[in-house]
Amino acid sequence: MIYFDNSATTFPKPYDVVKQVRTAFLRYGANPGRSGYKMAMDTAEKVFECRSKAADFFGLDKPENVVFTLNCTHALNIVINGILKGGDHVICSDLEHNAVIRPLYKMSRKGARVSFAKTGESAEETLENFKRAAGKRTKLIVCTHASNVTGDILPIGQIGAFCRERGILFAVDAAQSAGVLDIDMERDCIDFLCVAPHKGLYAPLGTGMLLINTEYMPDSLITGGTGSLSAETEQPDFLPDRFESGTMNVPGIIGISQGIDFVKKLGVDAISGHEYMLMRHFYQKAEEIENVKLLTQLPEQGRNAPIIGLNIDGLSSEETAAQLGEEGICVRAGLHCAPSAHRKLGTLKSGLVRFAPSVFTSKEDVERCICVLRTISENNYSQSV
Amino acid sequence: MKGKYLTVKSVTNAMKSKEILKKQGFDVAVERAPTSINPDGCSFAINIKRGNINVAETLLSTAGIDVIGRGGVL
């Protein structure tokens, strides 16, 4: 099997992650933050260790401001639902995933006004479009760091600096970028960072994080037991308890911890360097195949993430993905839960086939994939004449 | 339970307190807060096994950690 669906979740996971998750079941099986016996305290310590590592990794100085969530979508929902109220204005880009779009539409029905800033050919153009969209009532800018369809990278540092200057809250959807692109919340002026650790941090599925770098506290999305201030009926107002009601995914959190160690050991630059090298090679080879229509740009550091979108003339994206699947190549076709990005690309009807690598992808995987794409293209052409 | 205790709001605060105090040379452990210094129920406390409790409280307050209870338990 050759796995090219790493934008959905990375596979395989590093051996040390798998090993630590197993250890979690064997040694850290108590509910953290509830009881006081040794295993409960040891488990709580492991959870805190992960908060510290995540904070350090993303340039945040308060480990308690790392909130564990169900996934990145959950983190984005806490931010969007918890901040916006009727009359507020919010800006997002034209490349957002439904994890941003759907909560925004929900809030627009409650009276919030949503503007879309177009991403441009350059970082400056994109920044100008965000600036132009901002007004007196703009409370929040929420945008993806890197599109899960086009790979386009948004200039989050510049948008963040603008937000800080104007007193606008800034939230970043780092689902595709955390672990692949360098992120520093303080340097990039990010107030809320929403992370999918099961992607670029190689953690288990069903994990998410919200990192908070502001005194502004959104309303809680879920309320309930936190193991703290139990006599009170009000949800705690401090972090992380404000957003962490109910039992946590401890095996997943311990997996995040190990995943961060894995990425730190290799280095974000080394991981992204490997992925860019492979996908540039992929792109150049795919360009040579007749009937293959490349829909994304040549991956280039700083401009677009190392993912490739394409279609084969005469085949739907789903048909191409199915044929690749028959050859053991795992990709995702369709709209990737991001219709606005497809609208921009002109692929809203056709969708596209997305190829996304991880650090475990090899040049041999790329060569095999190119070979299969060529065969599919040739077979389709011969059938159509 | 024996020792000098500082109660904080959550297990996360307790773990952070432990880290801060250990770096300063204190010998501490995180435990469930004794009922007598647990004003809101289900809190966690730092058992200061070695070190001055007043200094510890100051260090935690400086780090932005709310100490919500303190006392010695025999």
C-alpha cells in the first residue's frame, strides 16, 4: 500500500507513538484530575507534560493555555461559537475548510456578519484584501494557514500583526500546517491556534488542540465536570478547565506528546524539506503525462504546502481515486470538505484527486504512483478512441 | 495526610506549581487537597515537604497561579 492521504491523517504513525499509546493503556489508565491515588496523579502528570511540550513547540509560554479537544474542528468551533455574537463582523479567506465555514454560517444566522478576503497571487495582495475587509465592528479574523486543497500558504504573521495593531482577535486553522510549517504564536501574533495533532504531529486519530495566547476568553462550548471547583454550578473561568469538561482522551494525548518529540527530533525544516523534494519531483513527472491536468501549483516553500491536486481528462476524480485504490494507492478525491477552495480553482463540479505526503513517503512511492497514473491515463485514452 | 499544603484550582495548576517549585529547589508532591483547605470541592494541593510555604506561595502568585487555600495538616 502507498499512502498519499496524509492531509486527512498521517499514516503510518511512528513506532514510538504506537508504543507510548500502548503504554498509556497499561500504565496511565486512570482519570486525570479527578482522584489522588498514584496512577491518577501519574496520568495527570503525563497530560501536563504534553501541554508543556505543545506550548513550547508553538511558542506559547503557558502550558495551561493548551486545551485538548476532540479534533481541530472542535477547537475552531470553540473559538467561532464562543467569540461571535449578533452584530459582530468576522473575516475569513476564500480557501476555508467547512470546519470554519459551517460555524461561521451558523453564527451569521445569529446576526454575525461574515466577509471573505480573497487570497491573492502574493502575500502582500492577500494581506491587503484582509485589511480592506476589516472595519470598526471586526471582532475576529479566522483563516487557514495552508489550504487543504490548493496548498496555498496564507501570510499569517502579517495578518496577525495587522490584527494586533487593530485589536482584532486572530485565530489560525493549522490543521494542515502544524508540524510541517514553522509556527510561533507570539511571533506570528496568533491569539487562537487550532491544531490537528493526528496530521503533521503524527498523533492518533481523534485528537485536537486549541492553544490560547490572549486574555480574551470565549464562552464554553461544552460545560460539565472538570474535577475542579465541583461545588460551583458555574463552569470554571480558568484554563484549561473552561474548555475541558468530561473525561479526556489520555491515550491520544500521550500519543500527541510522543508525536511532538518525533517531529522535534527530526525538525520541522527537515520534514518539510523531504516532503517538498518529493512533491516537486512528483509534480514535474506528472506534468509529462498526457491527459493529466495539474490543478495546483508546483510546491514551493513559503508559497504553497507540498500537496498536489490533479485530474485525468475523461475521468471523474472519484474514478481516478478508485483506480489508484485498486493499485494500492490511497488518495482522496472530491471536494475535501472545502467547497470554497474548489470554487476558486474551478473544480466545484469535478473535484480533484489530492496527493499529500508525510515524512514516511519515499521517492519510490512517488515513482510507483507516477507509473500508475500514466497507465490509468493511457488506458482511459485507448478506451475513449 | 501530613505536611504544609497550598491548594490551587485544578490539577493543571498543581502540576505547573510543582514544576515551578521543583526548579526552585523545593521538595513537593501533588495531592488531592485536604478537606480543611479545599473551599470549593475537588481541588488539588501542593504538599511542601521541604521549603518555606510563604516563599512557595509568593513564587506561585508571581507566576499567576491562584492559591485558594493553605494550611498545615497533621
